[in-house]
Amino acid sequence: MTTETQTDLPAYCRSLAEQAQAASHALASTPGDVRDAALRRIADAIADAGDELIAANALDLEAGRAAGLSDAMLDRLTIDAARVGKIAASVRQIADQSDPVGAVLEGRVLPNGIKLEKVRVPIGVILIIFESRPNVTSDAAALCLKSGNAVILRGGKEAIHSNTALAGCIKRGLEESGIDPNAVALVETPDRAAVGELLRMEGVIDLCIPRGGESLIRAVVEQAHIPVIKHYTGNCHTYVDAHCDGAMAVQLCVNAKVQRTGVCNATETILLHHRCGVIEDVISALVQVGVEVRACDKTRKLFDGLKPATEDDYAAEFLDKIVAIKTVDTLDEAIEHINRYGSKHTDAIVSNDLAAVKRFVQAVDTANAMVNCSTRFSDGGEYGLGAEIGISTDKLHARGPMGAADLCTYKWVAYGNGQTRT
């Protein structure tokens, strides 16, 4: 970071954004095969720089441990040889997808002979603000490039060395492909004031997508003069119905809670129908793998030694080996609980009753309704999107895992042959 950056932050941010805007104008008309070739060069650059990335990440991990980051946060922050491979593979997978830009969403010929088309186009310049996970740097850049957008990346200070090293790989890939490297810009200053400057740049930056804790996202929303797609907390639920496969229910509850605890699609509350037949089995399985169970009074009467669950527990995103459990009398009670306490992220039902499944899927206000599968599957990679820019808990403009197509808007194109309106 230069002295000029430190002393004139508004000018630095303005320059960064305007250079990204100029790059976005060129990128919008860059053929898809050229953008795909750039993504493959970026993937190669990441794979070739494995040692460099791991060394940079080690600096971040050392600082993170000294700062007292939790094990879950350190896990999110870590880059090792396997994750380098996964990061590169994710970029390649995005490159292999069909080009969303220029796709005709609908079309018709009007009575006056004008041919009308609704065509998918890039949004323009997207600001991504994120914490902890360095792979967001490459995933966000790849998805934005795939969709013809320029991107400004503002990562957390805890991953500054990792993000800088990844951004260097991206720049190299773009330069080798003849694409303006300003199409992917990393905010180099850790000064939080830079975020406020960027969020006020109406007419230059078109959209902000914050990824991180709820406090970060709410702070962004409060400051923003530009549209924001929000990815709020992942207070996800698994409901075990009266008519369920008991072994499946136990397996899914454990997987959804502990396969990775520090991620937004991990289950935080389990709702058990009082006639599901596996209340004790589910709790025993969770306790055996080290999960702290906080339960309602009805559940605690069935299983000794459990901590009482509070209202705050039912609303919590623990991101840890902690789960809230409630025994419910009806499917509708479970639905009411989810709609009251949930974050509209991901909610699952375990049931063999088709009517109950239909009722759950229709009535639960959620971006991802999972039927007889783990909440951990609500993920862009698992959905075949290659990666995701995040999981939107908004209802506009996108909802759920956002891939390249969700980073586009559309324009109407009318083809005439001299028609005039009377």
C-alpha cells in the first residue's frame, strides 16, 4: 500500500472504482470464450503458486492464532495443498459452464412485427466485502468474470496475505489473456473507512454483496448508497417428522450439524416430532460426537443432563458444536417455529409422508428447502454452480446460492423494420 493510498483514501477508492468501471465496459462485450480462457489461465496460475499461497496463508494463520480466532474461524481461513487444488478446480469448473451473458430469457413477435427479446447482460461493477475465507477472492473474481462483470474485492484483515497472493494470480491470468487487470481489483488498505467510501459511489459501483457475519452485513446496509444483496445468518433447521426413516433421521441430523460446524448451512436447531421415535437416538448420536445439546423442557424430560434452551438459542447461529433441540407436537408447530426463529437460509424435513413434505416445502419461508437430505447441500458447488458468490437470504434480486447467472441483470431488445407508434 502506497503512502498516497494512506493519505488520500477517497481518491484511492475513486480511482479503484473508476478503473473497474472502465474495465467492466470492455468486459461486457468480451466474447465468452475469451473470458473462459482467462479463467483457465487464472486456475493454472493458482495451481502453480501453491507454495506461495500456503506461505502467505501461514502468516495469516499465525496472526489469527495470536488474535484468538476460534477453531472454526481458523478452519475457514486455512489454505493447504488440498484447498489450493480445490480453489483452482472451482475456477476451472466456472470456466466450463455455459456463458450466461447474451442468453435470451424470453422472446416474442409483437402484433406490429417488432421482434422483442429479454436478454441477460452483466450488472457492471460489483463490490464484494467478505471475511475470513480466502477462497472467496478467487470464487468471486471467477464468477464476476464469467458473468462479464468487473469486481472490487474487500477482504478482512485476517486474510490480507492470502488474499493478496490470490489476487496476484488472478492479475497474471488476466494479463496473459489480454483482459484489463483492473477488472479484478483488491482493496489494499485495511482502513475500514475505505468501505464507506466505496459504498457511496452511486453511478460507478452498481451492486454490493457482503459476505460475513450479521454485524458486518448490517453495517454495510446502513452505509450503502448502492443496492445490496444480503446474505444474513445461517440459522438452519432440520425437522424430523412423525413419519420418517429413523436411521436416516439420525444420520442426517448428525451430518447437518457436525460435518462442518463453522459454515452457514450447518443445522443449528433440530425439531423432533414427539412421535418420530428417534428423539433419544438423535440426541445420543450428537452427544457421542461432542455436540453440546440445549433442549426444551419436554425434551429434557426424555433425556437427562441436557442444558435448557433459551429464546436466544433458538435464534442463534452457533457455528460451533452446539445445537438447540425442541420437541414439537405437530408439523405446523415446526413450521411456525422455523418461520419465527429462522433466517430464511436453509431448512430440511426428514419424512416419508408426501403430504407433510409438500406442506413443509410450501409453508416454510426459506431460500433452500431440503427434503430427506442434509442442510449442508445448500451450496453453489453442490448445486452445480461451480461456486457461489454467497447464499442470498433476500427475495430480490436473487435468492439462495448465487452463481454466475445470478450476477446478471437483463435488457429488453426490440428489433423493428421502421415501425412508428401512432
